[in-house]
Amino acid sequence: MSSRLDQITDWRDRSERAGYRVGILAEQAGVTERQLRRYFRAKFGHSPHFWMTSNRLNIVRQLLATGRLVKEAAFTAGFRQQGNLTRQFKKYYKVSPRSLHDL
């Protein structure tokens, strides 16, 4: 099954421009949220929200590995509050972001 969404190759850039909001991402792609969720599950194996969050957390992990501060990494990856990043990071990686920064 081919979808016009298959023509989109810049999902990471689009998700950043959408402020990591599924509704805005769907709107930018010209589909409903439901269509976008179905597409992401089929294409990436996850919901768009999970996919965007895991990409953002990966960005944070890479920034922390280069010595960036947690607050700085959170801002760069689009987290409005450092506490939200910390909760998401612990849930995903099972360690605090500060523990990676302190290595």
C-alpha cells in the first residue's frame, strides 16, 4: 500500500517545525491525526508522538555526550521545561540525563 506520505522524507525537520505536536505535524502533511497515526504505526512501528519523543531524547543524549549542560540540551531538543525532559529521559533510558552529563 503506497501513501502520499511516503514522499515525505524530512519527518525530523517537520516535527521540529511543528513544535513536536502531532496535530500540527498532521496538518503540515495534509492529513488527519488519525491518518498520521496509522501511517507512523505502519512505517515506523510507533505512534508519531513516541517517534518524535525518541528522536528528541536521542538528540539530548548526543548533546550530553559532548559535554552540554542538561538545561542547554533540553532547550536545543525543544523541551520547554527541563523537568519534562528529565522525566521522559528516565522513562526511556532508565537513567537520569545528569548521570550522562557527569560521565
